[in-house]
Amino acid sequence: MALIVQKFGGTSVANTDNIKNVARRVKSEVEKGNQVVVVVSAMSGTTDQLIKWVNAVSSLNTKEEEAEHDVVVSSGEQVTSGLLALALRAIDVPAISMQAWQLPFYSDDMFRKARIEDIETGALTDALNKGLVVVVPGFQGITRSKRVTTLGRGGSDTSGVALAAALKAERCDIYTDVEGVYTSDPRVVTKARKLRKIAYEEMMEMASLGAKVLQLRSVEMAMKHKVRVQVLSSFSDKPGTLLVDEEEVMERRLITGVTYSRGEAQVTVTGIPDKPGIAAEIFGPLADAEINVDMIVQNISEASGNEKFTDMTFTVGKTDLDKALSSLKALKDKLKYRELITNDQVAKVSVVGVGMRSHAGLAQKMFKTLAEKGINIHVISTSEIKISVLISEEYLELALRALHTAYGLDEK
């Protein structure tokens, strides 16, 4: 008998017919002789509606108000967990729903974006040993002082992986509306291939660079606790993609995937004094404003008399652009920059693969491929297993398809 954690996303439980379909999938796993814990998201669209209601009555100016936000917003998963338990019982599968406070599923008190601290599994294990399927709402936790918390967007994936780690489950199956992890977005790159296996580290890079199959925190947790994660579709019986250690990926690929993000905006601060500490003076206030800065490049200095000046270019999320500009404008007298130049019609394209560690020339192939298509690169950033470039958004689809072909990823 194996212990399996199954996690179903919002589209998988979007309505009662889908919930009945999920119940049948759970029953199929039970009939194999396995113990099953199910983690569910809210029904598709529910969380957005709950947030709208909260925002209609509160500006959430205090921590106490944020705590009440989590009480409201976490209720979507509670509804789904109860409905699925009922649907399972309707097809003769003994089931019980257990909320975060009943486990308990402990988190810190950073409401709206809480971090998991500990999961007590005694009550859950007792229910499993009685032959019950346990349905747990994802996305929610509870503080030591018994206040409900939410784990932030995509938190249900993290809940599922965390439960699998705490229970030492054989694997965590994450059901969504895609059949697995692809070499690129199949809606854009028609020749994209589904991967049988992918290394945790590669999936982390792809998740952080725009691939929306899995939430980044869930991949980080899976890698840390060596949880085998399988990504499958709720609407298909085809095999999915398994997240594993790098050593288990038998298909040795130089490049695993090409991914992208449209949510970038480029900011250039021109004519700033080229002196020690200037970067800290720019990025410190942005960090204080909780603005995440991604790609950064400092241009070659120019001189005027005895003074040297430089330009600093970086990217922020499009949703943070106005806030970033406000912060920088407030620093104009201190930074003494010439002007601020922005561009929100850009996209980030990245190639990812563990083969970069040991093979030269992969970056050159990317730059050459884009040049041959007449695509100009604005900014470049790299890590051990990825190369990212910022390009004009109008060339995004062309770049994705060209790079996918250039690295030999097209479906055979």
C-alpha cells in the first residue's frame, strides 16, 4: 500500500460536474489499494470574487484587517473540500474533509502570503488508517494563535507538496488543465514536446521565468524534501511529467525548455554618478517598497570633466512599474540622474537546461539565432543553467519558435 497525495487545481474543480470527475479519479487510486490524501483549490474564479468582496469593504491598512481578508478568501477551498468529500461518499468512497485548524497546518502570521512552519499529521494519519480518504483545503494555514492564514497565489500547490513531505508520501500528483511540462508553451510553439521527466532545478528555473505549470514555492519545497511530483491533466488519462533528481533524468538534454514572461517592464536611469554605492542607493528604496528587480545591466561610463556618469537598466514587473517610478522620482535630488526611460512593451525569453554547466557555445547559439531573425536584445542575464534575454514583445512568438528549433527541441 502506497500513500499518494493528489492535488487538484481550480479548473479541475471548476463546477460540480468536474468535482464528480475528480471523485472518480480519487476512487481509481483507492481501488489500486493506496491511501489517498486530496488537496483542493477553490473552484475556478471563486478566489478572485472573494478578493473583490474584501476590497469593496476594506483597504486592508492594518494587520488585523489582513487577517480578516484571509478568513474570507480561504473559504473557497473549504467549500471545495466539503463538496469533494460528499461526492466521494456518493460513489461509496469513505471520505472526510479536514480543515487547516483540524490538522493543524501551522504557518507564520504573514497574512495573505504566509509561510508554512509545521504540519501535525497525527489526526490525518488516524483517519487514513480507518480507511478514509482525507480531503484537505489547499492555500490555507493557521497561526499558533489560531488565526487563519493564506499562503499566497498558487499556495495550493505548496500545500500539496508540503503534505506529501510531512507524510513521507510516495509522490504528489498535481492535476491541472495541461498534460504535463512541455519544452515550451504549446499554445505558441506547436512543435513543443511533453517531457517525461524534468529535474527539480530545471523546473524551478522554468517556474521562475514564466512557466505557469507549477508554482515556484512548491517546486522549491519538492526539491528540498525530495518529494517526487507528477504533473497530470484532470481531463486526460495520458501520462504526465515527473519531477525528479537530476541523476534520474536519463534523457540527457543540453537544453530542456524555452520559456517566456510578458509581465516585464524595462527601466533605464540615465546619467547617474559613477561612484561606489550608487546601485544600493537605487535598489535599496525599491526593495523597501517591495518591488522585485530582475535583470540588471550597467552601461559603460561617460566622463564630463572630472566626473564619470553611467546608465543603469533593469526590469520590474509591469504591475510594479508605476510604484517603481514614484520611488525613483522621489530620489531624483539624491541620485542626480538625467532622466528615467521606461518601456513596458518588452518580454523576457529564457532557455533552461542543466547541460549548460558543461557545454560551451549555448549562449552564442541563442544570440546568433535571434540575430538571424532580426531580433534585438535589450538586456541579458544568466545563471548556471539558464540564459534570459529581454526583447521587444512584438518579436516574442518568433523568438520562441526560432530558439525551440535551434536547440533541437521540436517534436520528432
